[in-house]
Amino acid sequence: LFSLFLQPLIMQTRGGSRIGFVGLGFVRLKTALLFCGIGHLVTGLEVDEDLVDTNSDCKSPLPNEYDHETVSKHVEQERLRPTTDTEGLEECEVYVALPSEV
């Protein structure tokens, strides 16, 4: 729902920015994928190493096949970089931190 709310705003922005996401849970990952889809480079900082490994292996923790294909595409194209290392956020121009209970 939150991603649908942000989608018109996201689609109006030009791609190419480096965006840092704090957390890659359900809502944040869906939103990060929207930004990747229009050409932004997203670094996702996540404390859960299993979640980072799942995303880095081009898999998605999200429940449908579309999400698996989308995560895989963006990781392979280096538009989505899941990490547990805060150093990756230094290059970001914009930071996104959404509450977990949206």
C-alpha cells in the first residue's frame, strides 16, 4: 500500500541517484525496487544477514514470483546492493528510513 502511494512521486524523478535504504523488510524492499526500476542505484542496509544473503543471491523474501524476478534483475544489473556494511551508504545522496508498521 505504501509503495503504491509513493509510486507516482517516484515515477516523476529521474534515475541515476544513489539512494540508501535503512532496512530491507517488506515495505522498504518493495519501495527500493520501485526506485531501481527507474534507474536509481539503491544500497540497502540491513542488520539481518540472512535477509541480505537472500537478496544478494538474487532471491526475494517477498511472496510472489514477480518479486523474485525483479530482485534478481536489479541485483544482477547492480542497481540493488543489499549489505550489512554501513560504508556502502557513504556514497548515497538520499536516505530512506520507513517505519516497520506502515
